[in-house]
Amino acid sequence: MTLARGLALKISDAVVLYASPGCKEWAEGLAREVAFIESDWAALGWALGSTRVLLDRREMPARSLDDVYVAALKFIDLKRTGGGSWFIMFTQAFIYGLKLFGASTSLERVGCGLAILGAFSMGIYSRLEMRRMNALLSGDIEDNVFFYKAELERDLYHSPKWWITGSGFVFFVVGVILAQRGGIEANWFLSGLFTLTLVGVLLFALHTRRTNLRRLERLEELLAERSGAASMDRLG
């Protein structure tokens, strides 16, 4: 075995090992192709190209409605115990409200204003969403799976969550950067760190949205399969 072929096999094995659960089959399929490529260097190029799988982080799709039921219970438990972010956001709005009075430049004042606006909007939305969820969870949930499905649909299609929290977070981080005493030039490291945090959170939010869309699509497929099986049983 040549060095290039051996390296190609090692890279393919590593991709399969470190691929996310939802991409394991994809990684395994790409790894199998290496054995059918005659040229050692072409096989190495294929293996290197397969590393793109590592950039796609997907969870294992639900295989049955039982898996969805478990996910629904985790979702409900998380909603029951979460919801305290509104207090943190209101606290930040209060802190930057105090900082506004001590601002020495117009740029600092603009930054404080943006931070207050962003924190307050996120806090208001988080508080309202917590009250809505508490009202839903205080009653009996007839079907956890359909409750989970309805919440996914609302989150993706019928809720202002993404643009309120997204724009609010952007306003808040930009405001924090501008509100620094001395400006960006005097705090270039922190400004860069805040900017990277902003980009990271926005990318994570987009990833979460894509993940929820996949969950909803898979849930609808499983419900359609169950409905079809029930119809066949009635006809039989």
C-alpha cells in the first residue's frame, strides 16, 4: 500500500469517527468510495474532500415516534425549568441605563442606548414567552408529540422570536462595543472578542433553526407514515 493510499484511508476513517451522528451514513458512504478509486492520489483527494462532512453538525434523525416522544419530554422539561433570561436582560438594561448618565462622549451615549434597547427588547420577549409557556404547561397536555410539533411550527413560522432576539442581540453587542470608555481603539481586544461572540451566536442561532426545521420535517414524515399505516389497517 502506498503512502498516499494509506493516508487516504486514515483520513476517511477519521471522518467517519468524528462525523456528527446525523452525518455518519454520509461519511461512511464517502469512505467506502475510496476503495473503488484506482488512483492513489485521486483517492487521497477524495478523502480530503470528504472532510467537509465534519463541518455539518447534525443530530441523529428520529427513527420512530417513540424517539420523538422522548425529544418532546426533554423539550417540555427544558421549558418548565428555563425562562430566567429575562431577568438577566433587564439587569443589563438597568446597568447601561446607569452608564448612560456617566457617558463622556456621544459615541458612548449611542452605545448605551443601543445596549439598553437590545437588552430591553430581549427581556420583554423572553418574559412574555415564559408567561405564555407557563400558561400552556399549567394545564394538561393531551399529546406531547403534537404539542412539540405545534411549538416547532410556531417557533419556525408563526413567532417573532428570530427577528426580535436576533436584532436585539445585535443591538446589545454593538452597543456594548460602542459604550466602552475610550472607544474601540482603546479596547480593540475586547471589541474583537465581542464581535466574534456576536458572529458565533448568530451562526449558532441559524444552526438551531435549521436543526428545528429538520426535526419538524422528520416528525411530519413519521406522522404521515403512522396515518398511512392506520388507513391500511382500516381498509384491511
